Amino acid sequence: MIKTQKYIQENKDLFLDDLKALLRIPSVSADPTFKKDVKDAAKAVAKLLKGAGLKKVKINKTKGHPIVYGERIVDKNLPTVLIYGHYDVQPADPIDLWDTPPFEPTIKKTKNHPQGAVFARGAADDKGQVLMHVQAVKAMIATKELPCNVKFMIEGEEEVGSIHLGIFCKANRKQLACDVVLISDTSIIGNKTPSITVGLRGLSYVEVEVVGPNRDLHSGVYGGAVANPINILAKMIAQLHDKNNKITIPGFYDDVKNYAKAERAALNKAPFSETKYKKDLQIKEVFGEKGYTTIERTGIRPTLDVNGIWGGYIGEGAKTVLPSAAFAKISMRLVSNQDPAKITKDFTKYFKSLAPKSVKVKVTPHHGGHPAVTPIDSKEYRAAEAAMKKTFKKDVIPQMGGGSIPIVALFEQVLKVNVVLMGFGLDSDVIHSPNEHYGLFNYYRGIETIPYFFEQYCS
Amino acid sequence: MIKTQKYIQENKDLFLDDLKALLRIPSVSADPTFKKDVKDAAKAVAKLLKGAGLKKVKINKTKGHPIVYGERIVDKNLPTVLIYGHYDVQPADPIDLWDTPPFEPTIKKTKNHPQGAVFARGAADDKGQVLMHVQAVKAMIATKELPCNVKFMIEGEEEVGSIHLGIFCKANRKQLACDVVLISDTSIIGNKTPSITVGLRGLSYVEVEVVGPNRDLHSGVYGGAVANPINILAKMIAQLHDKNNKITIPGFYDDVKNYAKAERAALNKAPFSETKYKKDLQIKEVFGEKGYTTIERTGIRPTLDVNGIWGGYIGEGAKTVLPSAAFAKISMRLVSNQDPAKITKDFTKYFKSLAPKSVKVKVTPHHGGHPAVTPIDSKEYRAAEAAMKKTFKKDVIPQMGGGSIPIVALFEQVLKVNVVLMGFGLDSDVIHSPNEHYGLFNYYRGIETIPYFFEQYCS
């Protein structure tokens, strides 16, 4: 890969320009306002794939946002690596907390990125990480060093639950046939501490609505005599955790693996400083399920978070209203064998049971995803480990990730292959938050590492 | 008052036009966007007062919205009635729930108003009720039947806690000297069941903020390990009531009067149908403090309601965010000798004590008001009772009101006179809610009744 690496060093500026151009497109998949932009992003990705030398590049329509496909078949007898990623991004709200506009990529230095980072929504999640693969493959094709077949499948609905990807995969099993799926949509522990995510939590996401009286009421006239949906919703949410911060939904932990002492000890060996963690977030105390460490709480334990809540008067000043309804978005991160469909059903039943007769409760499921774990003794894991060791010159740590990529379990089920999660972001890149960014070091390091994965895996 | 009543009958259309014109001005005092409109409403009121024949009409500047004054002195030796009201209105949110635009007054018939009602923000609270006095006094002056002195003080900050009225009253004690304050800003039980409000609840209104991490986080990466401000806020709110729906703030009930059995029995004699009440609001059950009836819960018992809540992602679709902060607006209705300043202090201390170390809590008081009770054996109560009996031809019921007019206690303290709450609205007029309206019957009945109050009181 000598020629490939030389090509990469010579084209760094161009690679950065490509990233900036893609980040300028506000491809927010959750919000219908941005539908055209999501489409534009798909077109831009297709153009980049063609520019990299991929064949059969196509923007596949779905009932939602399109899926971009491209491939380069070197030899049918050689292995095939399928690269998955997404070009859609999270909403940029709250926009007023961004120091620079979310869709005007800006290079700034940070403590963790002394060489600079690109600030923009989607920089790390996942446009920057998708482009690493495009550029790495481009370099290998240009230098004739691509050692095996490669396919790209870049979707536009990851942030809304990959709604139509499952159907697409099932309908196109032949075209997508491969030996491994390679994904960069996760983090490393630090720029001097490479790691590979071997476990991902699943997800159940619901929206709840608590309805009281048929109209907003004057709290002076009716307050104290009519159930206030906000008070009730607060009480219901409060009951979802017990005093040890365990989730109270009956049967919730039934399919959660209890890790042995030795396994937990191994997991807790990952470098982690609670002091630094608290300082970074400016919190006095961590907070979570009793009896588990922060690493365990975010890796091997399921959780329940309210992601949004609203109801009543939320404008300036005071309004003495007893509102007709209150709302919340609630998500649960799942582990081990927890089934998102079952958990959503159990949640719904339990949540409704918490309501007094005075209100009506509606639960709408948003989307879900199965938990997933990658075996570390597999050929693909070892290839990723070796590739990272080569560029980082450090031992690579297998890590349990807290986030969810619902599609991982689906790939394993439909395409019958293992998935490798070789991501290059940092947790401090604040994905999903204002001022998301992606380190230039990480972008280039990813581009440099990916060819070694191909070399190792296809040898 | 024969000539006065004849004048009123002949000028009904004109009286309605005046009301519509005033309702077209969006004088929302809580929202700085409407500052100029509030000023315009003050000017319109001043013009109406002049048109009614009042003298020394003046728009008095304050540090907030202006106070309109006007007077008609018949004879210094005669009694003086001070009429108080407000020309500011509640915000119209949520605007999309209005059937007709909130500031385009529209006449429509309703079940409770078969003769029609004016639909507009402020129709019943309080522009319609203020204008009844202007028109009644206009009729008495025009027909030379005004039997005593009258003063008007119409403010523009009632909906935001009458912030500057106290200072104005204290600074202008001489000008405001009077024998009674007459206010129409309350309801009657029904158009065939006249009543006078003899008790009003006080108010303590606060805004709370629960802050966790210094930025919005990805709930997959941090969820379960970092305190989620929404979950915490919900838990804190849930703890403000016990299982019997009693408020848990230590000392909260210390100054609440325990009514004797006989007093409670008398109070519960007011006509009230729980079936109708539930049907009107489309609720299956009423909900409140154990051991008290709906009439008691809204009349003689203090309450705590969340008036608004917000935090995290509240847009379309799903966003897996663990937000940095969550907010709520919380108000308490106070009774008997509860002191709003003490209650706000007690709430703040208790609420902060409910938070785990992992979050920071801020409590900002909005405004407060003392509870108030009018003696029913007073000359002024009897005058109001006689006036209503004359026009309604029914016995008048003394009623405990749930709402708060913070200024009532202040008038009693500063001006050293009693206050009579002779309102003509209906609870079903949905003040503070979308589709607020005021019955034409009620508007005209108010204008007809007020001259009889003057006749009775000044005789």
C-alpha cells in the first residue's frame, strides 16, 4: 500500500474540500422541510463514488430517502467488503447554541484536536467517516492497489431508524452479497488510544401523549380539581425508574445478560477517568444504575432516557394555564437479547397502567433496533485490529459502545456476515449536539488505516 | 335609573362596536413583541373614558405598561366608587387551536350563549367587563343620573402580576381616595344563577431550571451514566404531591384555614353537577386533594400546577439526545393567610432539596398575590347583591373563586377600603384558553346592573 499511502498524502487538501462540500448540504432526515437537501446529499455521494472509480453507481429510490450504491469488482473469486454508512444527519437544534452555523463547515482547534477539527452537523456522524472510505478506495483504485472487491451502500435514514434499508437489503441480497460489512460510525477512546467497538446497544423509541381536559383551562378556576397532564406525565416518568435507578417496566431485564465477574473486570480495564469525565461535562456526580460503573452503565446495561418533553405555556413570562395535554419522547437503549419490539410493547402496557383514570394516554413507537455484538476472534476483527495498530502504533482495545446502529443486527440476519465497527470519532466530538465536529487527524488517520484493513482482510 | 336604562337599550349596538374595536388591539402584556399594542390599548381606553364624560383622563406612565385614570366628581360630600379593571390580555397561544383569529372579534352562538357571544382574546378577561363599567357610567352621566362620584383605574399589567400598580397606588393615595373598589373580572355561576365572588385564591408563580451536563449529549453514549435533567425534573415534580394529592412542601398548609363542617356544608350548597362538569371537559374522573369536593378544591384549598414544561428535542421525529437542561413553569394557588413571598421561599428551598448532586437547580419567582376574602355583611356586598337581584330577578349566591386577582389584597391594604367582585363572565367562557368569548347577554346584563349598584350604594 505504499503507492496508496503516497496518493493519500498528496491529496489531503482535496479530500478536505470534498468533506466540506458534503457538510454544506443540510440533509436532516427527520424533518420533512429538508427533503430536497437529503436528495441533494444522495446525489453528491453518488458523484463522489463515481469520482473514486466505482461502477454501477445508482441512487436507489425508497419510500423514504434514497440509498446510494456503487461497487468495484476486481475479481469474482476474491473477497468482497461492503462499506455501509449514512449521509443523513441529526437535526441541528438548538441552533442558537452553535458557535458557527451548523451547515457552514468551519475549521477550529480544540483541546482534543490540536491539529484542528471541522465543525458542522454530520462532520463525525457520519459524513466525515463515510468519506474516509470513499477517499481510501479512491486512492487504492487510482494506484491500482485495491486488493479485493468493494461495494458501497450509503443510506439516508440512519438517524430516523433506517426505516427502508431492511426492505432494500432483503430485495437486493444478490447485489449486496459480501464477506464482511465495514462501518465507520463509532468512536475510538482517544487519538492515542485506538479501539474498536465490539458491542452496540439496541433502541426502542416512543412518543407519549397524556391528555386531560378537552381544552386548556384557567389554572385558577380548575386547578386542583382536574388532573393536570404535565403533573401526571411527570409522575408517570418518575415511576419508570426505582430508587436504585433500575428501570421498573415488568420483564425489562429478562433478556439482559448478566456478565461474570471476570468479564466485568476485563471491561473495566479500558482507560477511563471519572474525574476527567465529570470535568468535561461539568457535573458534580455521575448518575445511573446502582452497582455498575460508568463503563458498564453505557456498555452492557440498558437505559431509559426522556429525550424531549413539552406541554402548556413555554413562552416568555407567566401564563396560568392548566394544559389539555403533555408530551414526551422517550428512548430505551437495549443490550444482549432484548428485543426492541417486545420492549416497546412492554413499555406501552406498563406506561398506560401508570395513568390515573382522569387522563388518556397514547404511545406511538418511533423506531427500534436490535443490540449487536461483534466476535473479537474473527478474521475481520483481526484485520481491523492489525490495520489500526499499523497506523496508530499502539495496541487496539475492544470496546462496548453505548450508541445504537440498528442496522448492524439486520446485516447479520439478512446478509449473513459479520460487521466490523471501525470508527474514528471521539466521544468529545459532540455528535447529535450543537458544535459537532470531526478531527482532521481522525479524518486522515481513517483514510490511511482503511487500505491496511483491505490489505489484511484480503491477503 | 329609568332614563339610564332607556339610554342603555338605545345604545346597545354602539356599545358592542366599542368592545369589538378594543378587542382588535392585541394587548398581550407578557410578550415584549406587543409593547406598542399594549400602549395603543391604553390610548383607546382613555378615549373611551373621555367619550363617556369622565374628567382628568390621563395615561400614567409606569416602568412597565401604563395605567389609565379618569374621574367624575359629582359632589365631594358624596361617596366615591373606584372602578378597577385591566386592558391587557393573556397570550393567545396556542394560536392554531382558535377557530377564528384571536384578535378579530367574531360573534357566534354557543350552548351557554344562545344569544351569541363575542369570540376574541380578552373578551371576558377583562376588556368586555371593563367596558361594561365605561358604558354604564356613560349612560348615567348622559342622563344626569350618576348618583355619586366615580373614578376609573384601568391597568395594563394584570396578566403579568400587576407589577407596577402597587407603586402607583401608594404614590397616588389622595387621587385614588374612595369608599369602595368595584371590579368585574370574575364569573357568575350561570346566566340564570347570579353569584358574587367573595373569596379569591392568591398566587405564587415560579420558573424552574434543572441543569445537568454542560451540553446536549448523545443518549447512546452517555445515557444511563449521566443524570438526564428531564428525568430528574419529572421526579422532582412528582414529589411535589403525595399519594393523596396533598402538596408536600414543608409548612405549606400552616396558614390554611380549616373550615368548620357547617361552613363546608354551606359552601357545597352552590349548584354544581359533577356529571355536567366532567362532560363539559370530557374527562372520566375529577382529580384532586383527597377528602375535598370539587367546589372546595377550587375554592378553599391551595393547589400546585405545572403550567408549562420543556426540554430536549421537541421537533418532528426522533432525536436521541440527553439534554443539558429542562425547564418548567409552576404556580401555586394560595388561600386564607398563605403569604406568597413565604410560599415562594419555602417552595424554592424544598424543590432544591429534591435534586440529586448531579444537577444544578435554579428557581426564578415570576409574581405573586395574596389571597382575599370580601365580607358579605358589608354595605358594598349588599349593594351588589341588590343590583344583581334586580336585573336577574333571582337570589344571588356568594361564591369562593379559584382564580387570583393579586391586586385585591393590595387595595385593601393601601386604599383601606373593601373590594366588591361583581363579575359577569361564565367559567365556560374559556378565559386564558383558545376561543375565549364573552356572552352578549352578559355584556349587556353587566351594563344594566352596574347603575343599580351605584343607586343602592350611594343612597
